Amino acid sequence: MPIKTIGDRIIADASTEAERLTARAKKTAAQIAADAKAEADRFIKDAQARSRRAGAQKKKQQLAAAGLAARDRVIAAKQTVIDQAFSRAGELIEGVSEDQYIDMLAGLVAARAGGGEEVIFDDANAAVAKAVVQKANTALKLNGRAPVSLASNIRPIGKGFILSAGKIEESFALNALLESAREELEAEVARIIFGDDD
């Protein structure tokens, strides 16, 4: 075979090989481009999904915060109504007639005294104090208990009294009694006013 024919054949084979390699390179490049586009599409979809989830989460958090704020306002409003109810109860007790006040205190003394205690009052209640002790002693006598006595010392307790048996004292100051009643009755008052336990 002549050299020219061998050279033409080598060139032809090289050209064929070059075309085959170019085709394979184009196919590989197209596959790489398709894979890169698919990866980019997946990345974009994932980023959009994360963005939607983050937006939904933020919206959920905002709704939860708004719900908590609304609940706090409702609780504050309910607390105001309860405060007003107990304040009104205190005003009603403070506003009873002197006879009703004496009967109420005498009943408390008679119910709580074992007999022989001293009853301490505020100095503003001197006339009432004597009447309370007399009525309480009448009730105590009917129940077979020893009478109580009016203490010579006074205390600045406002309305109400202190029952003293030696070193043991029990306060029946009306403001303290109202506060104690509030602690015990607040949940019940809320249930009655609002129909719930808040």
C-alpha cells in the first residue's frame, strides 16, 4: 500500500475517531448540563419549600403570639371584674348598719371563742366594742362557755377585732377577713361570673 493511501487512511481514521470523540464529548457535556440543571432545579425547589415552611412557621408564631396577647387581655379584663366584685363586697360589708355590724362581730366572737379570751378593738370602735362583747357573751352563755372580756389595750386594726388568749391572737380585722375570703373564693367567683375556672 502506498504511503499516500496509508496517510489518507490514518487521516480518515483520525477524523472518524475525532468525530466519535466529539460526539461523545457533546453527549457527556449535554448529560453534565442536564444533571446540573436537574440539581439546580432541585436546589431551587428545596429553597422554595424551606422558604414556604419558614414563612408558615413565622405565620404560626405570629398567630400564637397574637393568641397569647388576646388571652392575656381577656385574663386581665376578668381579673378587673373579679377585683370589682370583691371591692363591692367590701363596700357592702363596710356599709352595714351599726346594729348589723354589732350582730356580725358578736356572731364571729361567739363562733370562734372558747371562753375566757380578751377581745381587742380599735379605739374608734369603743361603743361598738362593748355591745359586741355583751351580745357575744349572751351567746356564749347559752352554749355553756365562759364569757369573753373587752381588752383594755387597743390596736389600730380598723373595723373588726382581735381575739386574744394569752400569747395567741387571731385577727378578725375585716380587711384581713375579706382578703382571706378572696383567696378561698376567687376561683368560685370567677366560675359564677364567667362560667369557667379562669
